Amino acid sequence: MTAPSVSTNTQAQGGGRAPGEAVVSFRDVGKSFGAVRAVAELSLELHPGETVALLGPNGAGKSTALDLLLGLKNADQGEVRVFGSTPAQAIAKGRLGAMLQSGGLMEEVTVRELVALACDLHPRAYPVDQVLAAADLTGIRDRKVNKLSGGQEQRVRFAMATAGENDLIVLDEPTTGMDVSARQAFWATMRAQVDRGRTVLFATHYLEEADAIADRVLVLHRGRLIADGTAAEIKARAGARRITFDLAGAVDEAALRALPNVVGLDVTGPTVRIRSDDADATVHAVYGLGLYPRNLEVAGLGLEQAFLAITDAATSAEEAGRR
């Protein structure tokens, strides 16, 4: 995949916007489905040229937040603005492109016919053959859509989302079904979009992608925004380190869990993985038990471990508040 090579106007490059103008603004947004509060008092802003990852466990409200952003659902309270207007107005102007998992693709049409339709509907469209090339679809342009693999379908969705000069691109689990090389090519294309002033917002379960790609990470939990910062800041906020070592013989999990400052424990065979908010104290106590750990490693949490620590803490705080 390669970025479309066309000249961009100043607006698409961000030159037509005042510095700091919000691309997206959620202000105290709430959305419920019956008794289920999917989004609660959500406030955030996205700005030009950002690559933002939206993370959260299943049921956190990610899909609902994206639906509100795209105008597919209406908020019960608060306000959603995209480039200072409603989502529908931004879409009508061709400023917003989306690649969603929900909804199927038209069948019994060729890849080129479907992408051409997306180009025809876009007010600031690229040439269809250029869009096909950018999504690495030229070689299968004449194939029927219902004959595509999962990864190929994702590339078609990407082509439709980038059929014209969008200032904001919204992606929902964009690399699902793609192999490693296709994922790398996809993100290279997205980086080229951001370099040209676009804003990219993507929801993903691949936390290694968020760690490597995003310059900002948002974490939702039960409809609320519980973390907002760079991947490094999210990791630091977790306030814990990862201790890994091997033990010979039977592992006493209860004794390990009772060690000072332990906030998480995982034992797989002889390998012990501990999350601790004071690694020095925990390691000292391991030796105090008379244990002799082999292959001892102490490291900062990766984004996945930090994500789990933050969401676990949020769950514990909510449950304690109900007691």
C-alpha cells in the first residue's frame, strides 16, 4: 500500500485551520441502551496531524463512541462536533473517511466497481486506479468481492475509506485478517496520511500496534475515559514493573501472591511473571522466602500490561464504590 500521490490543498494539509483547532470534540457525551450506559460523560478532543489509538476491553464503549463520531448514533446528552460542525455535515463535505468492521461489502461486483462507486460518491475523490494502487488492490481489481479473503476485504474497506481527500480517517480494527507484511504496508500508508496533515483515529485489540504507531492513546472503561496520553505516559501511569523468573520444583502461588507490593501474578509451568509497584522490595522478598530464581528479569510494563493494570484498577475502584 502506498499513499495517494496527488497535490493536496492547504486545507487538507492543515494550512486552512487555526492552530489548535479541534478536529473532533466530545463534550460531556452520554449514550445509553436501556439500562446499559455505553458512554458516560465522555469529553475529549483530537487535533490535526495526530495518530490516536482508542483502546478498551470488550464493552468499554469504543464502538459506540465511533458510531457517535460518525453520526451513526445520536448522543442522549452532550455534543459531538467534527471540524466545528455535525458529523453528517463533515461527511457531506468529504472531510471524514471511515473503515468499519460492521456491515458487509456488496457482493457480485468487482473490486474496481465497488471502489469506483466510493470514488464517485466522494466530493473530493482521487482517481479510482490510484486508490486501487494505494491499497495494493490492482492485481485483484477484476475479482468479485465475494471471492476475497478476509485480509483482501480489509484492503477494500481501506480503499473505500481513503477514496478522497479526507482530513480525518477513522479505523475500526483495521488490520484484522492481514498478514504481517500487509499490516506493515497499511501503517506505512497511514503514516503518509498523517504526514500530510490528516488525523487518524483507530480502535484496535493489537496493543503492540498502538504502542508502535500511535502518538496518543485513549483508554475507555465502562464508557468512561480513564487514561489519555502517550504510550510512554500510559505505561508510567500504571506505576508497576514486570518481574520474570523461573523456579525449579513446585511453585507456591499463594506465597508469591502474598509477597509485598505484588499487584499481579501469572504462573506458567516453571515461569513466574509478577507485576509489582516496588520491584526492589518484591525481589528482595523472593530471596527472603529461600527461593532461588533463575533468569531473573525486571523491566517496565509493556503497553498491554499497563492497559491491564489500569483497567483492573478502574474495575476495583468501581466495585469498592458500590460496597
